[in-house]
Amino acid sequence: MRCVLIVVNVFFGLIGFVLLAAGCFIRLGESVYMPFVDDAVGSLPELMSSTGLSDGSEQPDDVSVDFGMILDPLSTGLIVLGLFLFIMGILGCISACCQVKVIMIVYVIVLIILFLLELVLLILYATQGIGGVVESTLISMIEEDYGGIDDYGVESLLLNVIMVHFKCCGAKNYQDFDNAKKWDRMRSFTYQGITVTQELMTPIACCKFEGSIPSISLEDEMCAIKPLSTDLNNNMNKGCVVAIEEEVDSFQTIIIGVLAGIVAFQAILIIFVIALLVIKSKEDGKVHV
């Protein structure tokens, strides 16, 4: 049991160290990865120009996107999780090698708490899926933050990428954008040197595209102004919640299997540590006698 605990906790300690390093890289290594992000963002003006948007002439150099609201929490989460796993690995190794009773008790209590949390998450995912969380998140972003294809706010960028990638529109359908506070339906388009103002029925990101991000083009320039009810030129009737669920559900068996395996493995660790505690207590009792 002690050997198993040592091997397992060395493994988790290494994972924690890798996550910690990844978090520090995201926090401090912007000069390495941001040029790639900027290239992807820089493709948006070209897309806007292809739609005829009058402000589509904006150059990529003028684009300023603050990814801090996503990257900072992500890096913080990785750093915290990495430190937690690294510390747990150290505590587990000390528990197995030195059998310090206080540390063993703390270690097993944390393991039990994690086991219960993982069990609840497994049950919730198996019974309810992720639809509820995805829907509430998307609706909040649409109503409060979405500004259209030419909005460089992080929320708008994320929604545009999601809708283009998953070939969907809104959380449930295009009607979700009726409550979008920042999205302006009246837009100016330029065709063959003539500028006209048109009302959009759906965001341009709901249209059907040729190619894949970042090299994409519209199948029909009028798709957001005159979407076809048959969904030939627009994904207006397919919600992103359903699209994302379909993507995740294709891996559902694997996800549930992995989560169940982690929970079962956690239970074995708890049993091992409790068994070592019992053995340690008996040995201490014999010494005192």
C-alpha cells in the first residue's frame, strides 16, 4: 500500500508541477503565444470586408483585444490547481514514507472531500449533461455583451467563434438576439461603391461559411439580411447549446468512464490511507504497552 501511494502521489505531484508551469507560462509568456492570437484576430477585418460592412476596412494593426479577462482567470486556475496537486503529492508521499499521523489524517480528509465532490459532479453530468450551464452562460453573454461580427470585445469574439465553428446561432436560436443590448441590427453595407443601410435578422456569425477559421468566407452575402427559412444560407434555427451538447455527447462514454475511474481510484487511495492509519495506530499502541 505504501509503494502504491508513493507512486501515485509522485505522479500527481508531477502533473501539478506541469499545470503550475503552464499557468506561469500563460501569465508571463504573452510574447510567445500572443502573435498567433493576433494573427487569428487579424483575419476578422478581412471577413468583415467580405460581408460588405462599411467599417470592414479597419486594419488588423488597429485591432486591440483584451484577452486578460479569459487568460488571467485561466492562468490563476492552473496555478492554484497545480499548487494543490503538487502539495497533495508531497503530503501523500510523506504519509506513505514517514507515516506522520497528523499529515495522514489531513491527507485522508482532503481525499474524502474531493471524492464526494467528484461523485456529485459525475452524477450531475451523467443525469443532466452540460446543457443548463452552457445555455445560461451563452444567454448572459448574448444579452449583456454581444456587439456583432465587428465587435472586438472578448465575449463577442468567443460567441462569433462558437457560432461559426459549431454552425449554430444563439443559445436556442436566432431569437435569443432579440434581447441583445449592444447588438445594432441596422448596419451600413457597401456593395460596388454604394453604401446602404440594412436591418439584420441574425448576426453575420450565424451565416453559413466556406472554409474554416481563420480562412472563411460567406456562402451568401445576404444571409444575415435575408436568411432562408430552409436553413440553406443561415444556421438561424440551430442553437449552440444543442450543437455543443452533440459534440460533447460524442465523447460522453469516454468522459463518464474517465470520471468514474478517477472516483474509483480516489476511493482506493482513501481505503489505503485509512488502512495505514489503523496499522500505525495499532503499532503506536503496542509501543506504549
